[in-house]
Amino acid sequence: TEKTSQQVDALKENPNIVFVELDATLVADEAAFAQEVNRCLELEEAAIRAGKTVCVYTTRKLITADTGDKEDDLRLSVRISDAVQSLVGRLSVVPSFVIAKGGITSSDVGTKALAVKKANVLGQIKPGIPVWQTGAESKFPLTPYVIFPGNVGEITTLREAAEVLMSVK
């Protein structure tokens, strides 16, 4: 959404975050997109290993199929969503925290990538934005996980939430 794009732009004002853009325009080419996901994963892991906070985000434009078919558009959207959650699920290093932005994305990251079955709700990091502590059974046990809905908050809210978590890692 436009709000998410603005929030990501505001987050980019923090010089202590490494930004990795997943080129979602490659989604129609399975091989090229798989290579792009692997490229992002390598950058993400290297930065986390170096003690950095990483923000992986998708190309900030609507991707549609060349066919004009809404079902093809949906397939591409699902492929992008799967790629995003895999960038958490395939991590071999443990992040200090995870923030997922968007309703479906947050759900997929929590259930698929992090494999959360139980969590402690720690409260809200900002109004309308819950933060969980993942359960012992999850991919990254006892890790703060922020479920940041798509259209919630002000332009600076994502940056503020990330900065709160960065200050306690």
C-alpha cells in the first residue's frame, strides 16, 4: 500500500539498518525469481551475522500478470508472499527480532516461516501493533515478533517500532 511504502521510506532514514530489496518484478520468471530470493537471503544472513538490523522489502509497485487475468495476478501475489516468508523461514542465523508488515504477510511469517504454535503476547509496541514472544517450539524461540498490519500507524510508526527493538537487542 501507499502507507507501507511511506513507512518503509521513513525507516530508511535510520542509517543503522541494512536494506535489501527483493525485486518482485522478476516473479513471472521462476528461475530468475528463485535466484533473486537466494541473493536476498545471502545478503540478509551476512548482515545479521555482522550484528546488523536488516529490512527486507519488496519492490514498492503493484505487480500484475501480462495476461490481464486476475487469477494470474493472484498467483504472482502468492509467489511473492511465499518468497517473503521464505526469507525468514530459510534463515540459518537467529535475528534479534522479526517485524512483518501487512496482514497476510504477518500471518504467513508467523505460521509458516516462524512455525509459531504458542506465543506470549507482550502487548503493543505501538497502538494497534501487537508484539509476541515466540514459543519454545518456533524456529526462533523466545524472539520478539511484531505483527504490523498494513494500514496501521503514522508514516514514522514502523521506524519507531524498529528503533525500540533495536535499542533492546
